[in-house]
Amino acid sequence: MVKLSKRSKIAMSFLIVFCGIFFVAQKRFGSSDQSFTVRPDADFYIVGYHNIEGYQLTNEQPQKISDAKLEVVKGQINQVVKRAELSNRYLVFSEEGPPLGAIGRLIALDFQKGKVTYHPTADYAFTSSGVSPNYYFTSTANTDDSFIAVFDPKLKEIDKHIFEDSIIASDFSVDGDDIYLLGTDVKTKDNYPTYLYTLSIKNGKLALKNKELLYEQPESTYFFHDSIVKEKQLYTVSSGYRNNATKERTVLGQVFHYDMQSGQKHFFDLTEIAPVNIFDLGHDTLAIEHEKNEAGKIGFSLFYLNDKTSTFIDLSQFGLSIESDYLKDVKQIDENTLLILAGHKLIGYHISDHQAIFNKQVSDDAFHIWVK
């Protein structure tokens, strides 16, 4: 039997303790890939914190055909930060780190191979994000620094741009090789107007091109929130304005259109107040979520880009609570049908006759609809 010296015993004890800490950390914060079932006959999937469900539509009714139980999200995600759908294959989003969440990281779901990939990073999307056909963009803004980082579908960080000014930004859009970002300078001593930042993205490299005041009105400062750009046409939602002299706030519901080619700017009224978030449905249609406490109801407007008209869909009629529920996702699966995820409900909705075709209960932590 070999006797160990005191120093060797101490070293061995340290090694055992270190290994124990390492394996506990790996178990708690590990980023090992996971797998889930991909069904070729599934029409859409519902992604939750702890499962991924596959559904097939039969006579316009959802039939569950798969249910993979796995821990997709360990802590929490910020529901209002945009999630990216890349290459008709990957769902990419950010999980928040401490103190609000468990571990800051990016998560990618591969709907071809049925694989979940994790990438721990300090550059996850905390305040806003954006998406292009090939990249996922993250942004964090605070009083000290603000940045945009760019990742590919494999979660590899390609580049990072740090702003000279600290800004609070909303989710942003990518149109061609340009990134459009609405932000407010947090260190300014004026009335906190909104600026439009334009960055270029070429070969994965970011560069700031331009900064301009989005809308100038001497007597008032308008509040702008989520935005989207399509072929040099910027659309953003405004919840009202503040009088610069009296500081009195007026609540409105409007879509602001900026034609960046002609320079023309227009407001279009919505039927409900306090719009905040935009879901791009394609087909020249936007779903615009309204802040439930200001509006007094849970719902969203369908805004049509071709004629600038809108109609409001009130979700309160489906048994949702204004205190605890909120809109999570909206997808348009054909010319007349929406899939709506709100609270613990999955709702199928016909646009033409304003009628629900189904109202199904899902898990409370479901957060995304993936349509094949």
C-alpha cells in the first residue's frame, strides 16, 4: 500500500473538491445539446420552457402528434424581446442571466434535425434584438454602455458594435445590408426624443452609418416603440406624446410611417390606444400589440400596409386575465387564418368573419409558435 504525504493528501482533497464544484456547475449551468422529435406531418409547433409540442391541423382543428419533454429554458426569457426565425430552420432567442434569470445565453432550436443548442454569453439580448435572413442580433442598453452583437445560426458571435452614447433601444429591423434601430439617449438633458440609428452589416461586420431625429415637433416629444422596415419604408408605433412645457402626457394609438426614400412622414390612427409591439405576419400585414393596462383589454390590431387601415382583435373574450395574461405570439398560416398564443390559450382565428375556430388550453410557459 502506497502512503501519501500530507502535501499529496491536501492536493488530492483539493482536486476532489474542485471536480465536485465543476460537475455541480456543469449540471446547474451546463449547455449540453438536447434533442426533440421532429414530425414531417406536423403543421406547427408550440415551444415552451419545458416542452416542444407538434400539432397537425385536421379540419381546422389542432391535433397534438408529438410532445418532447425537455428543459428548453432554465430561468426565464424576456417575452417582449424579438425571437429570430432563420433559414426556415432555426428558432434563436436569448435567455436572461442574473439577477433576473439563471444563466445568460443564446438558445437555438433546429427544426430540421430536432436539436437544441446552447451558447452561454454575456452578449445575450437583454433590452432588444433583431433578425435578418442569416443573422441574429442582440442588444443591451444601460446608463454605462450600449451595444449590438451579431451571431450566425450556429450561435457564433461574428461582430460587436459599442455605441459612443448610451441608448435605450427597441427591437430593430434589418433591410438589405442596413440595420435600423430606434433609441433614446439616456444621458441627455433634453426631452428624450427618439433617434433613428442606421448601421451597415457586410460580411458580418457592423458599422454605424447615420443618426437622425426620427420626428421633430417643437412643442411635444412623441413616444415611439417597436419598429419594422420593409424596402426602405419604416413603420413604428406611437403611444402618444408629452408636452415639453407642462410635461402633460397624452395617450394615443398611432402608426408612424417614414418613407426613407422620399423623406415623407405620416401618422395613421389605430382604433385602440397604447400600441407597443409589432409582429410581422408577412402578406403586408402587421399585428400590433396594445399595452393591456392602458388599453383596458388584451388584444392587437391588424394593420394593413397596402392601404394603412386597421382592425382590432379583442382577446379578452377568450377567458384571458388582464392581470396575469398577455399576448405572446401571432402567426398567419394562410390568407384567412391566424394562430394566436396568449396566456395559456392557443386560439385559431378567421380574419374574414372575426370568429375563433378553436380555443385550446396550453401550458402557461408556452411562448412561441413555429410554423413549418
